[in-house]
Amino acid sequence: MDSKEKNIRGGLKRGNAAVEEVRVKPEKKTRGKWAEVWRRLKKNKVAVAGLFLLVFLAIVAVFAPLVAPEGIDDQNYGRILEPPSGENLLGTDNLGRDVFSRIIYGSRISLTIGFITTSIGVVIGGILGSIAGYYGGRIDNLIMRFIDIILAIPGLLLAIALVSALGPSLTNLMIAVGIASVPQFARLVRASVLSTKENEFIEAAQCLGASDLHIIVKHIWPNSFAPVLVQATLRMGAAIVVASGLSFLGLGSEPPTPEWGALLSDGRRFLRDAWWMATFPGVAIMITVLAFNLVGDGLRDALDPRLKD
Amino acid sequence: MHRYIIKRLLYLIPILIGVTFIVFAIMHFSPGDPATLLLGEDTTQEEIERVREIMGLNDPFIVQYGNFLGGLARGNLGRSLQSGRPVVEEIGARLPATMQLAGGAILVAVVIGLVMGILAATKQYSIFDGGSMGFALLGASMPNFWLGLMMILLFSVYWNNNFGYPLFPSSGYGTLRHLVMPAIVLGTAHAAYITRITRSSMLEVLRQDYIRTSRAKGMSERKVVYYHALWNALIPVITITGLQFGVLLGGSVVTETIFAWPGIGRMLIQGIRTQNYPIVQGTILVFALMFSLITLLVDILYGFIDPRIKAKYKS
């Protein structure tokens, strides 16, 4: 029996043992893990507050037309640059539009940006990281050196370069910020795949003749889910800041889109006459990012209590 | 130790060549014809074609990239399409301003971050701890361009309206007073990270046996914290500072734009607005180079701090 065969036999034996173990309490084990995470998350008051805030923001975004007192672009030249009052809670802008309503509509854009850019990062980064980690060797080297090169360009600058090449628009902004977040997820997933790959159940699946794709999707990805979820939550907040920064610089959405960064950029022009125009969109960004950070931190602590101090 | 440094340096070369390729490729496929931009809209087609030929814009992509690399090796990044001056000169004139801003921001971040982090860790669960953690959360969630506008609003506009002069100028460059607001704006997010890392790293170190030993042998608490604990807690702090430097450089683009700071970040944005692609390309490359050098520096510093790396390369 050569050493490889021995390994396989050993793997099968251990695999069988693992199957035996799973057979005893198959469902309870998986449900137990997430129930435990949820239980720990619920105990963390700050994280729960963040979660409530996120749900609230999502509801506001979805029902924006019902929540907002006025429309997205209702101009009224009779009330230009009016300070906050009972009529217009957060004042009016240089075209007599209600700032409060525009910020509410803006939440749709910012949350969408956060979700789509992070999805781009997770999907592309996840695929690259899985391939690199699972196959190893030359492919791993090639992909990771490419990732190293991308990482040498600061994220915001890479996004700026991409937007300037693609042309400023909301779609291109999302593509650029999404691509800039690929390296982060690629590294994370690769590390996670590398550690999962060594498990007996992967060896067992290989012995049973499962295809690489099946092993990656069914056996490796579920085990990478937790760190990716934490990173994705934190990344959504960061992506919203980066994207609004690009909009602020005039590299994102075009007027009259009420993207929060664009609102701030408008507010900057009238900083001396209308403080409310620049102040409130920034508060909105801060609250949203804060909510994502709180939930992300809470999830991290709940998933790995050892990290908590 | 030399071998470690040489290894890190050699590793940097292919990375930087890769960066030039990516940046060149992005700029190559950008809209806008450099020849047209250089000559203006009302030039004849023949004239534009002639300039394209001279500038080598009709060559295949790989040939153009080869020429660019060749120029780069001789320290030539092309010429600005606006002023006609060499890009290297334009960057050289503005780089000191960016360095000053980055330096100021790092100073703000390290001082605030270390002080708050140490306070939070040594007085865990006290009001200092709560305050520091609150700062860490808010600082990390606050967009720096918003913080910049709020500071201008408060210290320039509001102060000027009430006291007849601005506490800090809202734009310009040259004196320490000009540096205060931009450095705080750029450094705050970084300070928040450092606070957090210092706190958790200090808490971990303070639980170690050797800290208990030094307390048991009657060492003063001050000496325990600043001599034994802090030095060991600094390793992750230095790593984070290095890694976050890229974010800081990106942030400098926004900060420079808000405060009309005459650095390369503002030049980059102006370059994008005027489709001045040699400037955009050059500044991004310089930013990437700065970031890579800082990462290298952190790696080397690591080698000096961490005896395990030192031992590995000792022969």
C-alpha cells in the first residue's frame, strides 16, 4: 500500500467516522450553531441597536415615497435656502427642494450602492479566492500576485481611476467601488478555503468522486460563510463612504439624483449661507455606516467569542 | 536581517511593474483623445493625426506601454496636457504639500489613538473606556469630507461671524494654522482605528503572566504599563497604521480638495476633470509607490521588533 493509498484509506475511515457522527444528530448541529450565534448577538445590546437601525433604514428606503413629505425633485422658487422649520424639517436647498425628502430618497441609492458594490466584491473575490485556495500551486500564485498588485493601489484611488476611465455615472461608480473591494474578499475566502480544505470531509467527498465544483460550492463555501458575512457587513458601510466620497468629488451620480455625497457636494457650495444643506446628508451617511459597523462588530463577536475582550 | 530587507525589496519590483501596467491600461482605455485635448477642438483632422503619430498614439497598446516603461525607467512620466510641463516636475512641486498633510494626519492619529487606547485599556469599563470606544465608533463611521465641512463651518465661518476672524483658515497652505484642520480631518478615522487596536492589544498584553510578575515584584503601575505592556502591544498597532496608510492616502485626495490644499491629491482630481491623463496616471503611480514603500517600511520595522523574524534570517 503506497502512502497515497494509505492516506485515502485513512481519510475514508475518518470520513466514515464523521458520517457516523453526523448521522446521530444531523440537523440539530447546524441549526444549533446559528441559534447560538443569534443568542449571543441578541445579548449584545449595541449590536441589536445597530440591527434595529438597519431595519429601520431599509424600511425608510423601501417606502420612501410614503415616508417623504415631498417628491424627489419638487422645486419651489418661493422658498430658496430656508433654514429648518416646522414646514421643512431640515430646511430647503438652492432650488427650494425639501432637504429631508431628498435625504430619504437618497437612502435608497446609498443602500443599493452598499449592497451591489459588496456583492460584486463577494462574488468576484469569492470565486478568485476559492480557485486560488482550492487548486493552489501555480494558479494560486498567479491569482494572489495579481491581487497583491491591485492591493498596492489604495482602494479609493483605484476606484477614482476606474470611474475616470469608465466615465462618471452611478453604475460605473458601483462597478469601480465593487472592483476595488475584490482583493479583500479574495484573500479572506482563500484563507478560509485553505483551512477548510484540510478537513477529512473534503477528502471523503473527493474519494466519493464529487466534482471540484460540487466540493467548493457544497462543502467549502458553507464553511467560509461566517467570516465573509462579517466582512461584507463592515464593507457595506465602508463602500457607502467611498461611494459618497466619489460623488462628492463629482465622480458619481449626476444631478438631480439625491445621492448623499452629491447632496453634500451641493451643500459645500452654499456652506456659508445654508449650513443645513451640508450637515444633514453627512449625518445620514454617518448613521447608516455606524449601523453597519455595529452589526458587523456584533456578528464578529457572536461568531467568534474568543475575539471579544 | 539584510537578507530579509533585500528579499522584501526584490518582491516590491514585480508588484510595482504590475501596478504600472494596470494604471497604464486603465488610462489607455479612458475616453478622450490626448491629441485633441492637447490641440483644442478647432484643429484640423490632419493636424490631430500628425500629433497622434508624433505622440505614438497610433502604436499598438503593448508598444505604447513599452515606451511608457522605458520613459519611466529614465524618470519620465510624460508631459501635462494642460501646462506642457513634465509630469515629474508638476508632481515634484506638489508632493511636499501632500507629505506634510499625511505626516500631520499620522501624528494626529497616533497621538490621539495611543492616548485614548491606553486610557481605555488601563481603566477598562470606566468613563474613559466608554468615551474612547464611542470616539472609535463615531470616528470610523464619519465620512472625512463631512467632518471637513463641519470644521470649516464651525472654525472658519461661524467663528468669523462671531469674533471677526476665522480660528483656522478654510483654505490655503503654508503655516501651521493652515495644517490644523486638514490634518485632523484626515487623521480622525485613523485615530479611531488606532484607539481600538491599542485598546484590545493592551488588554490582551495586560493579562499576560509577565505583567503579573512585574506587578508582583513591586514594579510601579506606570512602569508596568509604559515599559512592559505598551511596547508589546505596539506590534499590531504598527501593522494597522501601515495597512491603513493606503486609506489615508486615498482620503488625502478628498481632504486636499475640500481645503484647496496644493498637493498631488487635488491635482489628481483636477487632472480627471480636464482629462489630463498623464497627470492622473502619474499621481496614481506616485500614490501607489508611497503606499508600497510604507508597507515595506512596516515589514522591515516588524523584522526589528519581532525577534521571530530576526531569528529566521540570522545565519
